[in-house]
Amino acid sequence: MKGPLLKVENLVKHYPLGGGIFNKDPLVVRAVQDVSFSVETGETLCIVGESGCGKSTVARLLMRLSEPTEGRVLLEGTDIASLNAHALRDGRRRMQMVFQDPYSSLNPRLTAGQIITEPVENFERLSRRKREALAAELLQKVGLAPEIMHRLPSDLSGGQRQRVSIARALSLKPAIIIADEAVSALDVSVQAQILNLLMDIQEELGVAFVFISHDLGVVEHIGHRVAVMYLGRIVELASCEALFANPVHPYTEALIAAAPAPDHTKAPHAVPIEGEVPSSVSPPTGCAFHPRCPLAEERCRVEVPALTPMPDGRLVACHVRAPAEASV
Ligand code: ADP
Ligand code: MG
């Protein structure tokens, strides 16, 4: 395989808001605007940002649960839009998803064993003995006892249910798992257990993660690199270490300043973020963050800043902190 495991190029997703046929300029939600990134084998790329900034839309585009308005997604070098139904099924073996709420994403009428072996049974018929052996092996991988296979989702705790959905995602030995707010519904102590489980699984199996969360504390725990999104765009993409030690984009800085996690040193000039997230139907002109930004200049109101490489290798979209003319 040449190039990265997953490559996302200039993804755009607009949702039309049925404005009627007489409306010449129909309203659209600009959910994702020109998003590009790549993920290497065995790596965890986190996507973080406030609610509504487009994280779940990116996840759905990666899984081809929705078609992009523009741009493309390459999985192991292949454009997923070019896959026919059969090849897409195979592609889905390589890329699996874990959702926020395991209760609504698990079939309540199936036992845990049936749930986690179902993806494999879509490809090959298993004897009862083989199915139970596979279920036991997968349950063990996620730290659950084999007896759990006979239980229904309603008989499991929230943490156990999320472990079952991770086991299901692992059943086809994927190269990458897209986890959208996968621990957000869990208690803090259970969250930490699930994050540690995911990191152990990554070490053992070399699986990559796109880990989506609105929670910076969670991201800091699990991420290798972090993409910060604001109103549909990536505004900063950096190694986890660099991002938390020294946020460059004023939005990243404000997010970290506002985060409750006490265990990282705060940027000295950080001010808490003010104002509301603007609407993605009519985003502000220029840099979408400018109405809330303490550093905004005239240029920020007019021109969309490009993601610009900084000397330490991170990418930042900010006219003030990462002026394009001074880039490396
Ligand atoms: P996040 O996961 O970061 O909270 P989403 O990707 O769910 O954000 O949503 C991004 C934007 O797109 C929001 O403004 C949301 O209301 C809008 N949106 C998401 N799905 C749809 C849809 N199916 N139709 C119209 N608008 C949508
Ligand atoms: Mg979401």
C-alpha cells in the first residue's frame, strides 16, 4: 500500500434546507467545508470541537453513510466513492464504526454473542461451536467474561454495552475504527477504562482510530494527533503534545482555557471563549471565528485563512498567528 491508510481530500458537505423552488438562493447548512487530513496505520487522530461543528458529518462521510458534496475519501489508496456495493462491503471490513450510544446501536433482541459475531456471519456461515468460540475470543479482547455472550443488551451496564460494540467493530479485523463520541455517554471512571481498553487494543492489533469527541480531556488521554474543528473547518492540526502544551489558534487556546481538565498547564494568555457559535447556514465571512476572536483584524473579516504549516510541523488557519507569507 502506497501512502497513508486513510486520506481525506477537501471534503465538503452541504445539506440543502428545502427553500422551495422559487427561492433562487436556497439555504444550505455548510456542515463540512474543505476538510483534509490523513491517518497512518496504528495512529489515533482525534477530531475535537463544539457541538454542531461538523464532526459527525465527517464520520458519516468517512463511512460512506452519506455522499460528499465535494472532495474524496481514500481508504488504502482507493476512492471509496468508486466502490460498487460488493466492494463497499469489503471496504467496510477494513473500516468500522463505534457510536456514542451503544443502547440504540445494538439490536435489543439479539444476545451479545449474536451481536458481535453478526458482521462475520454476513460473510461466512458459522457453526454454533465456531460462533461461540469467536464470541468468547472477542469478549476476552474487550475484557468481558465469555458468559456475557448469552445476555441481552438490556442486561448489560453502559460500559459493558460499549465494550460489546467495540468487540463487534473488531470482529472483522478492521484496519481503522471511526469512534464518534464513543465514551461521551459513560461515567468518567468507565470512560477511562474504555479509553485504556482502546489504547491496549491499538497496541496489540495495530488498528488506527479516528476518535471524535467534544471533550478535550478525553482527546488528550487518547490522541496522537488532533484536528480542531470550528464551523465545518479544521482550524488547527497538531500533535496532541504540541496542541495542549502550546495551542496556536485563538480558538484552540480558548477551548483549552475553557476545558475543566485541571492537569495541563494553561496557556498564559488564554481567555475564556465568549459568545455563541454562529450558524452554519450563514457563517461569518472571512475567518468564521473572527466575531469571537480577541485578535481579529480587518483581514480576518474578509479572507478565509488557509491551513498553513508552522515551523514545528503543525497546521494552523489564522491570519494573525500563522500568516501565510511567513510559513515554512
Ligand atoms: P457535530 O457532530 O460536530 O455536533 P454535526 O456533523 O452533527 O456536528 O452537524 C454539523 C451541522 O450540520 C450542524 O449545523 C447540524 O445541524 C447540521 N446537520 C447535520 N446533519 C444534518 C442533516 N441531515 N440535515 C441538515 N443539517 C444537518
Ligand atoms: Mg456529533
